[in-house]
Amino acid sequence: MVKRQVSATRVVGVGAGELFEMLADPAQHPVIDGSGTVVGSRSAGPRRLGLGDRFGMEMRIGLPYKILNTVVEFEEGTRIAWRHFFGHRWRWELRDLGDGRTEVTETFDWSTAKAGFLLEWVRFPAKNLHGIRATLDRLAERYPARG
């Protein structure tokens, strides 16, 4: 079976609770996005996400567009994932290391996508992995890990 996800992990110098609050606030997504595609949050959605919540984002890949996401995985303080109408997911998993640091993993998962073959054809997974690494770099710059 083909693995249909790409991910990267980094240790950052912030507790999991504080980091989770940032991830659960759509207005913060453009601040940490390293891909350059997340332009802004649409104000109509909730400020603090929970399971089943829908939130809109202003995006840009060549041309600007808007996307509506739904939170499909949610474990307070440790895991949050959302998807849009094509079905692929962006997942964040946090492991508090207990010393003010957190191991954070971001994953792009297209195993649930309606047209996964199309995402592969346009090399979206490789592009997303590059963006994931850049996002984790931004988090590491914002929250340098010590120790």
C-alpha cells in the first residue's frame, strides 16, 4: 500500500498548550505559514476551533482564491486536523516534552482525497512538504528550542 502523506517534525521552545492555541486560531495561520499560500483568515469562522468547526481562509497559488475547511480531528492540546471539499487533510500533532519544549509534527495527508492521483500528478505532496518544512522553520525561529 502506498503511503499518501508527507510530514516533518521539529522541536520548538514553547509548551504544547500555547502552541495548540495558535494552531486552533485560524487568524494565526498566515503568521506561521511557510508555503506563502495562506494569505489571510476569513472573519466569518470561529476564533477558536473545535471538532466540526468550519473556517475560511484567503489563499493564493498563482491566483487568489478562498477555501472553506472543516476540523475533522481534534484532541485538545495534542492534535488538530482540517480538510476542505477535496478531502485531503493538514494535521498537527504535538508532544509536550515537559521542559517548555514541544515536538511538533505537521502532515499533509491525501489518503482521504477525492482525487489523490491528481494531487500527485501536479506534484502537490512534494510542494507541501517544502511548505511544511518552511512553516516549522518559522515556528523554530519564533520559539527557539533550548537544551
